[in-house]
Amino acid sequence: MTLKKLSFNIQPLSNDLNDALKFEIDHKTKPLGSLGQLERIAYQLGRIQQSTRLKLSKPTVVLVGADHGICAQGVSPCPQELTWQQMKNFAKKGGGIGLFANLYQLDMLAIDAGVDYTFSKEDNVEDYKVRNGTRDFSVEPAMTINECLQAMQNGADIVTKLHKKGCNVIAFGEMGIGNTSPASIIMSQLCNVPLEKCVGAGSGLDNNGVLHKLNVLQNAVKKHGNFESPLQTLACYGGLEIATICGGILQAATLKMLYINDGFIITSALLVAHAMHPEVLDYTIFSHQSNEGGHKQMIAHMNGEPILNLDLRLGEGTGAAMAYPIIQGAVEMMNKMTTFAEANVTDTTKKGITVL
């Protein structure tokens, strides 16, 4: 595969319905702006769908797993077999994401992008494996460019298949022991932030563990350097799940789907997608700001407005799932809330009233 074969045609949002959408939102029976972020979400979704009547169809969380060679350097306190064990758990709708996907009626599928394990058909984990985990990037690049592009193409293919089945809103979750390490370097290089401000405890490192992790990552960057190309950054330091999710995000925007962003790892994939195609943010809603150190800075780099701030740092797509009912509320407001004319209520917009 070459880069020329992997292309995304992401269109900036049309302004054709902007006035109609604003009129529809403002003339609901409420003070102007009083539903806050719900109004912003409805307006954004209306621009994506180019309609004042909004629809969420077959919402899906795609849980992508992969292993990381950098774990050989002791950057995570967790054993690597947790990756494949949790992937089996998620495929059975277990774990946090399984719980919230069921609760909020989201479809869910589990994807093997590069887990160092062979799943059986009965495990119900879909096979998009590029290789059995990335290489140890303290020694050599995590992926070749072709491997990285293949993972991105896989992500695009997954999203295309879902879209053909009627899905128009998507979120991603991830599972990969050690994956805060690649995410931290991606953040540092794409946000131009010193690495020490990007590295956190991950899945439970103590202070000494964080310092060791930082030292490992700093030495890796000294070895390989910084890259101007986001693709090269992703290939050298990233993960197969991050690359797969990056391709999926870009394809979702290409297909004019709503993309609900999750936590620290997922946002590192969005950072790469954004560096390649800034228009991807038109199709993105930031579900939450996590409790993983650098996530706030990542969101700020893209001028995002997270819906929730619940001190989450679980990953798995749980934050996106928790935000989904709020997005549903924005859609219901737009589609079903009465207008001043329908309710025979004095239109306060004519008087410029913003509060009751």
C-alpha cells in the first residue's frame, strides 16, 4: 500500500441551513440560549446532516484492541495478557463499555487490530490484525509506514461497513496495555508540549513508575526524533489500535457521520486525524474531559468543548457512551420541543429576552 491509495475527502460543513437551524433552535419555547450545549450540539448535527429534522441511526461503539512492544520497558504496571482477556470480556458486552452500551442502547463490536493472541471464532472478536502488536519503539519504530497505513485502511473499512448498514453516529473505544505511552508522545509532538507534561500514571503507576516511564519515552524520542509528518509520528511511536481508530475517524467524517470522541488514547488518534485533515473537527463532538493528565490540553489544542467532566480515566469508549443520552436530548429538543407559534406563547425572541 502507498499513501496515494489511502485518501479521505472530508468536506467542510455547508452554511446553507445555518439561518434556518438557528431560527428553529431560537424559537423553541425557552429563553434564547437557555439549553446551552444542547443547542450547540443540535446546531452542529443539523449542519452535518443538512436538515432541521435530526436523526441518530444505529449508534455504534467500535472497541479496538492491540498490544505494544514498549511494554517490555516496564512502562505499565499491568500484565500484557490483560489486553486479550479484556477483549474477550468486551466482546461478550462485559466491562464498563459493555454495561453503558447496553444501558444506552448502543451497538458494539470488538476489533483485533494487533493483539498478541489468536482469538477463536467463538470469541466474537473481528480480525483486522496487522501484526501481533507493535515493535518496541525504544529500539526501533513501532510500525512501518505500510503497516500504519494498513491499520488506518482497516479502520476506514470498518466504518464504511457500518455506514452501509445505516449507522450515522460512531464512537471508538480502545484496549491495549501500555497505550498511554504512545498517546503521550503523539500528544507531545502534535501539540508541541514538553513530554513531561504529557506523561501520567496510566493504569496505576506510582511516582517512581511515572518517572521511569518518562525516562523511557524521552530516550525513545532522542533516538528517533520529532517528525513534521503526523503519519511518521504515528508509525514511529503509535499503536495499531490508535492507527486503526485514526483511519476510522477520518472515514466517518468523509461519510458525514457524527463522531463522538472519548478519552486520552482515542484523542491521540483524533490529534493525528486533525493534523492530517483539520475539517474532521466539524464532525466531532467531545464527550468528556478525562482525569488523565494531558487530556485537557489535547482538547484545548483542538478548541474542543467537552460535554462531561466526571473524572473518568477508564477509556474503552465509556465517556462517549455516557454522553450519548445528552446528544439524544439535543436531537429530541430540535425535533419535538414546541415552538412559540405551536404553543401559542408570546415570542420572546422578538423582544431580545434571553432569561425568564
